[in-house]
Amino acid sequence: MAEQQHVGLVLTRVFDAPRELVFKVWTDPEHFGKWWGPKGFSLDVVKMDVRPGGMFLGCQKSPDGSQVMWGKFVYREVAAPEKLVYVQSFSDEQGNTIRAPFNPNWPLEIINILTLEETGNKTTLTLQGGPLNPTAEEQAAFDGMAPMVKQGFGGTFDQLADYLAGQQ
């Protein structure tokens, strides 16, 4: 059966940093855990094997420690420094895919296509994301939460911009 992917979101942001650096902080566990995720949350990177078939596994904690969520990426395409394709899911501590804790209809898998384009010393990041093989209920849940997801990524990208500024 052919995979069906639905591009639900397209986010674009220009960073004042060279493309190689943006790619590095997105794929190096020493950097990734310092900026990824909702504002105020911490991220423990348990595993980060950035290659086709490789996996990222991490645990996010809310500022007060009351919320703990595990997540994973399974990398499909890695073309440094211009492109990353990965499937994102919620998971347990072992990396098994699980339903999102906040919505039983949230898609099990989201495919993300990240492209980086350099112009001068700036990098345009484009992130396209959408459910992979969604049920009608999963697609509706994704579409309904798209504005909140977009807002969340805005905060994450703000943290990335601040982090990049400190790396140059």
C-alpha cells in the first residue's frame, strides 16, 4: 500500500546564521537539546543517530516536572546541509510509537521535510509537516490543532534563533 502524506503545515523562517551551522544544531545532540521544544521545557536527548533509518529519542519535561513526554524521529533522508526528512511520533522510553497523551486522535506519525537554503550569511528554513497515512479523525485532529502547532513552532524557532546567535 502506498503511503499517503498530507502536508498540513508549511513554516518558513530566516535565520541570521550560515546553513552549515543551522544544519549542525538541528542534527547534533550536543546542540539539539538546548533549543528544541516548547519554551521552558527541557529536553534530554537519549539517542540521536542522524542517518536514513536512524532514530532520535528524547524526553521533554515541563518546567515544574509535572509533564513528561517521550518522542522520536525516524530519519528517512539526510542530505547535509540542505535537507532532512523524518517521521515524528510520540513514544515510550524504549522508542515504541504511542498515541499522543493530549489527544487520542492525534496522528501516530507526522512526516517532516526540512529544507535549508543559504543566501549570503542567512539561512531560510522551510519545514513542511503533515500526517502520514492518517485516518479521517487523525486528519481532523491535526487540522484543528494546526494554529496551535504553528504557534508552538514559532516559540521553538525563537529559541533556535537565540541559540544560533550565541554560537557565532
